[in-house]
Amino acid sequence: MDATLQDPLVGRLLDDRYLVLELVARGGMATVYHALDRRLDRAVALKVLHSHLAGDAAFAARFDREARAAARLSHPNVVGVFDQGQDGDLHYLTMEYLPGRTLRQVLVERGALTPKEALRVMDPVLDALAAAHRAGIVHRDVKPENVILTDDGRVKVADFGLARAAASTNATTGVLLGTVAYLAPELVTEGTADARSDVYSAGIVLFEVLTGRQPFVGELPAQVAYRHVHEDVPTPSDIAPNVPEALDEVVLAATARTPDERPADAAALLTMLRTARRRIPAELMDARADVPYAPGAVAPAVNDPFDGLAATQAVDQAVENRTRALPGLAASALGNGAGGAPGHDALGNGHSPTGMQPPPRSRRSRLVAGLPVNEDEIGPPVDDAALARLAEARRRRGLVVMALVVVTAVVLVIGSYWFIAGPGAQVVVPSTTTLTQAEATKQLTDIPLAVKVVTAFSDDVKKGIVIESRPEAGAAVRKNSTVTLTVSKGPELFDVPDVTGKSKDQAEQDLQGEGFALGKVSEKFSNDVDAGLVMSQTPAADAKRAKGTKVDLVISKGKELVAVPDVLRQDENTARNTLQTAGFAVEVGEPRFDASVPQGQVVAQEPGGSTKAAPGATVTIFLSNGPDPEQTVEVPDVRGRDVDKAREKLQEAGLQVNVVEQPNKFFDRVGNQNPAPGTPVARGTVVTIFIF
């Protein structure tokens, strides 16, 4: 029955968003489906963690964290990560759905690539890795399965950062062993990786696409890993003579066993590759290696062909294409006693390493090789002494082979002890973030691992709590090796600048220049600080605070105004006491003539009464000198005169006249006047006359 029909997730709506359409592939870490994002109406590749991994809380957390890091990586040659989430006990990723083939499938189908084809593939691969390295992301699992050649001609690299998540649990050991052909030596010996580890893996991929085979093979993954650590990668042109010398140099530089001898990162390797391209003669660019594709006895993991998220062919077909012997190649001469079966070279491949046809075997060679023959066909009898010598030589070769087998077995046993139970045994670094220094130290020393503590300021992690560990949580390291814990010292504190006496705008500028922020701003009256200037701040100047702390300011509104008392018509002493009691200073101005205010009394004040002024302001008072003699006249006596005569008399004296007629008047004469006759008044004063 079709596996798609049996899969329980097919047809299910995951997380109320992703409709699972069909099963694509199952891998060592996850199952991949073709799905429809119903929210955005687009096809996606949905990668669902296997249940035994999702149940590991530490691994699931690492998986989610690495997925978020990969999602931040935006590059045209990187498979985009759209989303990451959890639906019940299912952890998933959604990525670009890319119809196409993996580089592994292309190699299986076509064998080695030409230098031009290899450069067209590796240039965008290294460009994608360079972008990741600039972002601080190490791929850790560069291999042909993770390189996608899309149907529209693009090259994409998949699964950034997920190998780090896989390294956090022993459950993924099989996956890592499946890609042992591409592991850098330091990953094998120390379990640590950086950008130079990706450079090594990329160099192995370049070797493979140029030669059609991996540099190291073996019956067991441990043998391949051992060779990565202890042997130099062969020169590609020794296997495929068509490989230009410039590409030999790139491969050997990238695959140096010591990380410091490799290009520092993928960007440096890409520069080296592009420089090499300019040195390759045009006639060599299209030459293809005359060797069949033979990835090796320990093949890369083929049970996860959709690790790169390309729509793939059946896995069985891919395996068949890689392992079958190619027609037209004679049996290798190495089969004549070199330890290989007839028709296969020492690597188990059905071809001669040189690609040349060996000469036909003679009858005698067939006999020596132990094949059944007809006595009539073998010609003259063979010398018995010669046969004895041949037999003895075969016996000695057998003993040598047996000794090699025994030595290999001993090495494997000792190596197994070393790496499983002995000093070379590895343990997984636990997660120590969010723990106190004491808690983290105990957890590590119990494993056992040695602990080194360094401290660092942190705006996000509380003082005394572990920020990170090196190696990181999930890394496999040797027992008793040292793990460096970075413990938070809390936020770094700085002196708060003094902004008192400055304007609000200047204070805000000074605070931001020192890394602080403007907080609340309020206003208050102040008798000491001019209006518009900072009169106080919180925290105070020179207080120790973290960058970004908000500083509250109080801005002066100036002095608070109070009402000025009205002291008109008060004598000087009374007016002075009244004003000083109210908090004002007093000055006496030049006296003024005023016929209406007795001499010695206040005739005017500045500012006037009932207006407002700042406390302590000066109020100037002006005293009356009485009427101005030059402007003063005595009011004439117009009583008993008729109205017209009285008006004329007053006007001649420089006064104005106001006539008031009494009710029921009889005589039409002035009965009384105001001011009274003889009163000195200022010219222009109004004199009221009353008519009877």
C-alpha cells in the first residue's frame, strides 16, 4: 500500500494552517510533507520532528532555537525557513517547496561533473555559506543531499543550523554517522565546529563532484572518521586527471586537517575558488572525469533525500544508480590476488582505477587464480616447483592479510574503548542557561566536566545567572574537558550626567549622548532657577545606572507671582509696611502734583494694586505734592448769579461747569456750588452748580 495513504498526518490540518497533502520522505530526524499554507495560499515543505526527538525537551528547545536562527538568514541561495511551531506534541518547520533534485541525485545519475559544472554549483553554495558565516551561523552538515538544484536553474542550500540541534541528543547519532564522509576532523575528535568546519565539508563536496567519489571509504563509519583525522585528502587529479591544478589547490586548502591552515570561512574559500576559475584554461572547463560515480563503502545518508527540501525521485532508484556497475568496463587487474573479487577494484567498484582494459588472462593465470579448467586446454604440464613457490607466496599473502585483519580488529577494539568508556569517551554538555553559577557548576562536575567561569555584563540576564556555555549545550565533548561558563554581572552601570541648569532640549540631548533616555518631565515654580531650565533630576547626577535608564526632569516655571497690595492714598510709612509685609521691595519715585490727593499720600504705584508680580519684586510708589501752584486756581463764588453769568465766571477761571437743576426751581439762579468758593483746584476741574 502507498506509504502516503498510510501516513496519519496526510489530510490533516496542522496548527489550523497547514494542510498536509502528501508524504515526501522520511529521514533520520524528521518526516517531510508537501503541504498547503491555507493562510497565504502557497505550497510549502513541512518538516515534522520524529516523536522520539520531539519528546526530548532539551532537543525540541534547541531545534526551535536553531530554526529561528535559520529563519533570520535571508539569501537567494538559501532554502528559506518560513515558520516554526508546535501542534500538540508535533514540532514542525515550514520551508520553501522547491521542485528539483539534490546534488546527490545529480551525481548518481551523471557521475562526476565537469570543472565548469562544478564551479556553477559550488559558487552559489559557498556564497550561501558565506552569508551564514557572516550571520554567525555554522551549517555543520554540508553534503550533496543538502544542495538543491531547482527545476528553474537555481542552487539552494538547506538545513542551516539544524545539525547543531541534532548534535544536542544521542538520538541523532545515526544521522551524524550517515554523513561521516563530510565531517571535519575537529568534529570527530572534539565535537566542536566553526566556519572552518563548513569549509572542510565544502572541500569534500568539491572533491566528490570533480572525481565522482569521496576521498575516504571504509566498511564502518568509525574507519572513515579515523581516516579524516589521520590522513590527508588525496589530490583530485590523482583520481581524475582532467581536474585542473588550480582546483586541486582549492580542494587541498579547504580540506587541511588543521583548521588554522584552511580558509577562515566560506567567503575566503569563495574568493579562492573564483581566483582559481580565472587560471583554468577554457579547453579544460568541459572535460569530465572518466570514472563512474562511487561514493564509497559508507555512503551518505540516503534515507533523507528531502533534507534539502527538493521534490525527489524514489530513494531506491537513487541507491541503484549509485551502486550498479557501469557497462563497458573490464574487470580490474586488482582482482588477481589483490584482495578484491574478480571484476572489482579495491574499493569494490566494477571498473579499473585507470579506466583501461587489462590484457586477457592466460590459461596459466587462470589456474593460479584457482578457476576450474579442462586439462586438455592448459597445454604443457606446469613445473611442480614453480607451483609450490606460487602456493607459498599465496600462503604468505594470506598470513599478511590475516595479520592486517587482527591488527585492524585490535585497533577498533582499543578505539571503541577509548571513545566509549576510556579517556576519549564523550558526554553531552547540558543546558546551563538560567541556572545560578553554583547550580551549573554542580551539574557539569557531576558528568564529569571541568568548569571555568568568566563574567560578563548583561542587560537581559540577572546577576549570578549563567548567560551561555562554551562549548554550547548539546555539544559532544570528552569527559573531564573544560566547559567555560559565562556568568552575568548584571547590567553595566554608568554615571548619570548632570543636566541641571540646562534647557529641556539640551538636557535630553546630553542624556541620549551618554546612552540614557528622557523620562517624565514636570514643572514647578522656583525662586532660584530661571524659567525653562532643569531644576532637579532623578536619578541624581553621578548616580550609577545601566544604559537606557530613563531620567526624570523637573523644569522651573520661574518664580510664582503674587498679588501686589493697593496702597493708594496711604502715607509713605503705611504703604511701605504694607508692601514689605507682602514680600515686595519698595522704592519711592519722584513726587507728583495732584490736587485730588493730599500731600504726602501715595498718588500712584507701579505695578498697580491687584496686579501680580514675582515675590521680591520692587514696587515703586509715588507721593502727592498736592495741587500744582501753576495749575491751581481758586474756585470763584458764583452763588446767587443766573446760570449764564455763573458759567461765564467759572470758565474764565479755567474751570469746567456742570449744571444741576433742582426740581421745581423758582429763581433760575445758582443756589450752591461744589467745590466751595475759595477752594484751590487744578485748572480744568469740574465745578458743579445747583440751580434753584
